[in-house]
Amino acid sequence: MKFPIGIFDSGYGGLTIFKEIHRQMPEYDYIYLGDNARAPYGTRSFEVVYKYTLQAVKRLFDEGCILIILACNTASSKALRNIQQNDLPLIDPQKRVLGVIRPTVESIDSLTKTRHIGILGTQGTISSGSYIMEIQKLFPDIKVTGEACPMWVSLVENSEHDKDGADYFVRQHLDAILKKDSLIDTVILGCTHYPLLINKIRKYLPSGVNIVSQGKYVAASLKDYLCRHPEIEERCSTGGNCRFLTTESEEKFSGMASLFLQENIKAERIYL
Ligand code: DGL
């Protein structure tokens, strides 16, 4: 018996990760779950993000997934460790849940020359300190500065990210992070929604600053994981089928997902 790979996000943002995973590994089957009814997660407490994420993970297990990617930095920051350490051993020790922070952090070593890094993320991701902890473990010489950008997810979820009004909010946080540390030469987009704002981010960052968009690193890391874990890989089904589940209106999700992915998507509504 073989199973699809599960990809979870609070809403649409994880589609930027899914897109790259699917591009690099189109042969597998995938189930994407967006908890749009309860997004955004970025301002919610640790307990709530953990509870919602665990519900979504259990649902993806019920749908048959044995490997799930939390394609959401907020969920990876606030729920991943608990789920891996406390829940998986009880639910099924054969199943796996992976996050997006570690693969993103692994990419920065070769990018930064000044060893000064900026992290842009939701309130939840920045205040959890998850990026700082992960970077200190791997590259203790790198200085990390975080900046929460509370409006950015809403700009994307409301399709305002390409409009003129978005410039104000983008510039505000880029100016703020460079004011905190003017030596930053690499900025991580530590929220899966932010790649949609990349044109404006590029416009307001000095030209020499690297912008790290997570999708390709998470996808490469998953590919590597599957190579290193043949016992998981051989249980992943192939056929290239993708299902999209949302906790909100299926029409709205289908419309937005089709924009994100530039292809026609038909979502199914579920209740968690
Ligand atoms: N896309 C999620 C992330 O990567 C956050 C969006 C939200 O606030 O729900 O952090």
C-alpha cells in the first residue's frame, strides 16, 4: 500500500512551497491542506497554533498520508517539535512530520559574506525565536535580526500584494530591519506568503542583499530526505495526482490557488 505526501499550511502561503516541491518531484501524489477558515495563524498563541496544526496533521494521516510537510513557518515554529516528540510516538511512530525552518537555515551559510542575517516573519515566528535558535546551532558566528511583518500575510490573502498600497507596508519593515542592523546582506523570507511580495521586497532592499525564498530549499531537502530514507520513499505513491483540501469555501480556494499555481485547481472543503 502506498500513500500521498501531505503538505499543510494555515492558508494559501504553503502553495509557494508546494509549487516548488511539485516542480522538483512531479512523480509523487500530494494532498495539500489549507486551514483557511482559521488563518492567519501568525498572531495566535502557542497553544492554539499547536492545537490547530495537530488537528490538521491527524486529518492528513486519516487521508492516508504517512509523511507530512508543515509548509508554514508559524506551525513549524510553534507546533513541530511537540508533534514530533510527544504526539507521533503515540499516533504512529512510523509516520513523519517535517518543517521548513531547518532546510531554510541550512541554505544561508554560503549566501552571507558579512555573517549578518535578517529574518522576516509573522509575529508568532519571530517571537518564538525558532530561527535564531536553529541558526545558532548550525552557524554560531552568524548574527541574526528578526522583524515581524504583521500586515504582509493579509496583503497576500486579500490579493493586495501587487497594489500600490502594499509598498508602504513592505518598505516600513525593510527600513526597520536594516536600521536594526545595517550589515545584513541576506534576508530570509520566513513566511510562506512572502514570496508573493518579492517584487516589492526587491524594490526596497539595497541591490546587494540576497533574498532567500524557501520553496527551492525545502523541496531540495525533501528530495534528499527521501533518498536517505528509502523505507519512507517506497511507501509514497506515484502517479502525479494532487488533491487540495480547504477548511473555507472551495470556490475561493480554487480561485486563489489557481492564481498561485497558474493552473486550474479544484479544491474540496473539509471540516477539522
Ligand atoms: N504562511 C504562514 C507562515 O509561513 C503564516 C501565515 C499565517 O499567519 O497564517 O508562517
